[in-house]
Amino acid sequence: MKETWFYHLECTTEQAEELLAQYRRRGVKVERSLNPDLITWTVSAQLPEGNHPPRPSRVWQSKAWG
């Protein structure tokens, strides 16, 4: 299965630590890097891609619209 990198941008230190813990618990390869502003973090996770595109949400579709 193909894997691609997903990025969480502009995270605080607490948010970055929580994301790292959650991804590592699931066995996902994850990295953290400090942004140029020296305050926020970017968390990168290598996640598997699905074979099919996501289905459109039917929550806002009325049966009367066809």
C-alpha cells in the first residue's frame, strides 16, 4: 500500500507532543520539526493512502434534488 506524508502545521509544543504520542501508539512513522519562527512545530506522519477517493458526504443532499 502506498504511503504519503501528512503535515500538521503550526502546532504548539503540547499539540506536537500529543500528536507524536497518538501516532506512535498506532505504529505510524512520525517526525517533528521546529518552524523558522522558533515557536511552533510541524508534525509529519507517513500515512497509508486508500485505493479509492473518498465518497462525497450525503448529509447535505436532499432526496428531492435528485
